[in-house]
Amino acid sequence: MTVPGYALYPSRKVQRLRTDFPDHLICEFHDEAGRPVFVATLARRCCPCPADLVTATSVADLRRALTPERRTAR
């Protein structure tokens, strides 16, 4: 069975994000135009993250949103 927009094997970018942010469940989706949307949600409430769900249009934006230094600098 094939589900459009769902990769059984995550990209290397997503694998790296998952390694770097183990407290989050991270996925890559694509909108109807094929543009990527990266989504992270907390696996369990255990870090001082500002939100339970974070979305970004790039890996770099998601990384910035999840990086502790960025969160405390606001």
C-alpha cells in the first residue's frame, strides 16, 4: 500500500534531526504543491520547550526553533 506524502524511510535530514533532538518526534510532510513541511512534537513533556508542536518550512528553521539557546534568547 502506498500513501502519498508518507515515506517509510525518513530522509537523512530527518534522521539527523531525530538524533539531535531525541525528545521530539520529527516528521517531514509535503503540501499539495510538493513543498516540505517539517513537524516536531514532544515525545513527552521533559524539556523547557515553548510549544508542544513546532512546524517549519526548512530543516534549518526547525533546528533553530528547537535549539535551547534560541528558545532562551527570546
